[in-house]
Amino acid sequence: MADPISERLEVDDDFEAVQNLYLERGWTDGLPVVPPTVERVEAMLAAAPLNPQEIIGEIPPNWGSATVEKLAVNAVMAGCRPEYLPVVIAAVEAMCDEVFNLYAIQATTHPCAPLIIVNGPICNDLGLHGGSGAYGPGWQPNASIGRAVRLVQLNVGGARPGVGDMSTQGAPSEYTYCVAENEEANPWEPLHVERGFRAD
């Protein structure tokens, strides 16, 4: 099992230096990241009243410990606002359920990625989008939450292309894949009701 404590580094206060370090170490998806300073991570953690060292799950293929703190670090890097952290935690917790079989998704040669579907009042609270163009650009909560989960898969789980992630060609959905359920336009029961939860 990987160390649940996040490593702290002293880095020059220079945007390009930080980006180059993260690229060299394989800690990014290739896009620029928000530097996860102590202050930013602490602000992120304040949005989730959990012990920062609580382990939400083990992420394959390296079986890294996904602590609340590590999720917060990756959420900062992805550009999440602090209020998005509970959704990131819930998504990672769901992915770590044995029934989901995250190992198969992480290590397969097939170009697949977990789709995060969020429903309920939190969608309106956070501004998550489920309408026209929901899978496309322009929706900051969708993009950053999905990207945070992907960065957790990369940085905590070790699913780097060609190493832990053996996807032959990859897929755009491996950058970010998060939408809100459009309950108002949905002619069926909401997803949570289909899954056995109470309507309210």
C-alpha cells in the first residue's frame, strides 16, 4: 500500500517551473495545473469535514491510498472550487466499490473512462450542467470535477498511459467525464430512484 501522507516540496514561485516539474514527474494529464499550495489544499479540505488522512479507497493498478488529503490535492490541481470536493470524494468512493471493478477500467487496452453522473439539489448548488453541450467545454464544475477524478486515477492509482493505463489509443473522456443528470427533462425516474434510493 502506498503512503497515505502527501509529499511536500519546496518549488520556485514560478508558474512555468511548477508546470515543468509536474510534467517531468508525470503528475499531470498534460494540461497546466493549479499549484497545490498548502493554503489552497487547506481551503479545499475545509469544505469536507473529514480527517485528511481518512482513506476513501485504494486505487489500482498501484493500489495507492486515496486519502481525503490526496483527493484535495488533485482537486486543487484540476481547478476545482472547494465546494466541489464532496462530489470528488463521492465519485472516488463509488469507483472503489468492488462491483465497479476499477482495476479492469484502469489497466485495460480498451479506451474507457468512468462517467460521473451527479444528481439531486447539489447540481443546482454547484452549477453542474446536464443540458445541451454537457459533455463539451464551458462548464467549469463538470470539467474540473471530472478532471480531478482522472488526476486521482493517474497520481494515486498510477494509471499513466503506457504504464498502468494500457489503453491502445486513449480517449478524450480520459481527460474529464462528468455531467449532471437532467432530472427536469428526464421522462424516467431519477437515477437515484432507479438505484433504490428514496425519491426525496
